[in-house]
Amino acid sequence: MKRLFRKHEKSNKLFRKLVASALCLAMALSLVNVQIAAASNAPVKNPKQVYSEKTGLKSTYSVIYFGSYPQAEVVPSVDKETTVSKIRRNRGNDYIVDAKIYRALTSCKKWDANGDAVIDGVQYRRVKYTDATYYNDKIYYTDNYYNWGGSGFVDQGGELKNTYEHIDDSYHYFMYQPIKWRVLQVEGDNALLLSDVCLECKAYNDGMSDSDWKNATIRSFLNSYKASYNKEKKNYAANGFYNTAFSTQEKKSIVASKLGYDYGQVKDKIYLISDSEAKMKDYGFCYDCLGEDPARCVNSSTYAKAMGIGNSSNMTQYADQNQWYLGNAYYGEYDNRGVPYVKVAGWYNDWEGQSGTGTDGIRPALRLKLSSSVYTIGTPIVSTKRLNSVSTQTITFKLKSATVKAAQLKSKGVRFNLKAKSKEGGKLTYKVIGTPKNAKKYISVSTKGVVTLKKGAPKGKYWICITAAKKGKYEMTKKMIVFTIK
């Protein structure tokens, strides 16, 4: 009987040790905040979009967690938080306040060439301000950008002035966390995913020179391509997003996307969605809408802030929101060209005034095999902010086809009468805003909206912008028409 009791007592001790170990593990995981929203058994679905006068436009997205990337910053105490935002301090997503982990990071000697190290099974990255795409140096410090700190920041009349040469040169530490994705489309076994937040801050082309998607450094960075893939000859094989964010097994579950004419007809596993995709109702976005759209609104990780992403200076309605790049850059002969992007509050901006210089956010997109077992389904999210009261105009035009065969233009030109009008009565003006290289002389548009493609016009895309002037309560509105010569 005593022997049986001792055996039972040993079993209880073993059980208690196992329980204690499990509790310690659970506490450790909560400390390092490797968090995923409660797993859902709901199937992955296409976005659902609903509009009502009471709630405005509402889009519901399925959520998938897949891959990992540096996101939350590890700090020793609350006073060391360095984010730009004074509104959205959501610890666990923005910050991990843990003095013990911070000490382990500062004393670690095993950082690799990318600035990564694994401590107690968790991966971290360390960076300095010189690693950022952009940092606030010669201009005064504001809440628009990440504060790297240092003795150079002094209070001058309520503004923190940066003396530049005294920026803190110490490392800042960020934890790799699961990447949260929105499901934009389910097609058979494949799901098109868009990152829920901006994960990076990169120039569209790092050399600051004009570049299309095919030759831009952002394509090489996202896909971890070698130097031969971009015009700046920069090698991202070791430190690009694809090789950083995904394991070997996860990479097998990513399906290459066939990108169209605007992208140079290439196949990439990671890309940035196009301007047309950012207006697709099927993807949950405001259809044919250039104005405010809650589904296009986005925040950024603290790591992306540290890398230089600019944040909204409106600390109320649009606090901490970010602009983000779209993928299909266009460069022709006109000044109004460049990289399309989405502005704060979800406003879509076409090619005007943006050269892809590197203070906007990066939201990677990819196609995932749903039959794989390398992802987790999260709780669906809803983009539901009431649209503002700005009224836009409805511009219509009559055009049977905007595609012309090059053979038609060998002997004579072609004319199109757009017969455009604004339903709300705004005065219309027309402008050619983009052409293929050296093709400016081959297209014109009259004040009445008659477009002429001239004899010998080369193949490519020709862009016409119709603008309806402000009319009463209706704001100025633009509509783009693209003529394609094949």
C-alpha cells in the first residue's frame, strides 16, 4: 500500500511539474506577445460589402495569419516608447514592454548580417536610424515620423527641434510576429491576400530614378531577387521580404501571380496591388471611387514607422493612418506621372505628384494555396467608418472601345468623341496626362472631348483625365480613360 502511495505521489509530482512547465510556457508566450487572434473555424470567404445611410460603407474580410516579420518594438519601460502616435498605443501590437527581454537583446552577441537573432526561440531584429529608408534629421521633430531620440531633441516653443548630429545611434529592437492578411479574393484553391497593415517603408525605386514595376527595386525587395532584376543592380537575395518573412515550407504554398501589361507581364510571388484593384468592389473597396474609403484606410507596424513611413498629422479622425503605394507605376512624357498610391482616409490618388521617394507604406500581396496547412484562420475584420459628407460628381462618357489596333494607325489617325458629361453639372475639362515614351505628339484632346490618336502612334497606353469642376455642394471630381494601342 505504501509503495502504491509513493508511486501515486510521484505521478502527482510529475503531473504538477508538467502543469507548471505549461504555465511557464504560456506566460513566456504572453510576455513576448506572439499573438494570433482567436482561431476561427469559419471558411475563408470573399469580402462582403454593405452600404447603409446609418453605417456608411462596410466591408467584412476573412483573416489569415501567414509568415512573420518584424513588427512590434521591444522597450524596457513605458517612457522608452518611441512611436510617433499619441493616439494608438496598443501595446502588444505596437510595443512589448519587458525589461528582461530588452536586457537579453542588448547583451546578445549573435546578430547576423541582416540584424536578426533568435533568443529563447523567438526571432528579433535590431536596427539603427541609419538603416531606415527615411529618418527625421534636418527638419524639426513632429508626430508625423518615428522619434529615434537622442540629446539633439530640445523643446523650443512647444516643438522638438532636432540638431541632427546628436540623433541617438543606439539599436532599437523589434520582434518578429505573425503577419495578418486580409482575404481579397477566393478563387478555387487560391486566396489573394493583402497585408492588414503597412509592413515596410521603401522607395518604389531606390535610385530615385523613374522605373516601371519590372525594373524597380521594390519588386526585387519584395521577391528577394538578385541584382540583375532591377536597374539599380541591388541584391535582395539575402534580406528581401520573401526570404525574410517565409519559411521553406511556407514558400511552397505561395502561388506566383501573372501580372499584366502595367507590370511588364511578369510572374512574381509577391507584388503590390494595382490602382484598378484598389477600386474593385469584389475586393471590398469602394467601386469607381476616388474619395474616402474605410476599406482602403490602413495603419502601420512600429517597425514600418521606424523605417520612415509618414503618418497622418490629423490626430483625431485619421490618427496614425498611412499612405501606401500601389504597384503599377507609369512613366511617360508628362510631369503628372509616377507611382499611384492611396492617401490617408483611403483616398485614391492617381499619378500626380508622386515619385515613389520612400515615405509611404508597403502592403505586400500574394496568392496562397488554401489546401496547405501553413496558415491560421483568424477572426474576420470589418472596415466600417462612415464616409465623410463630401459629395462627388458622376462623370459619364460614350465610348464603344478604348482599344485600337496598331495596324489601323498605319495609314490614318482615329478620332473618338467622348460625349462626356457630369450628372451634377460641373464644367468639364480634358487633359492628356500620360503616353508611352516619346509618344506625346501622337495624341491630343480638344476642349469638347474629342480625342485624336494620330497616324503612326506607337503601341502602349495613353491616358486622358476628365475633370469636373466644383459645382455647388459637389466637389471637383476626376475620371481616367485609358486608350490602348496593341
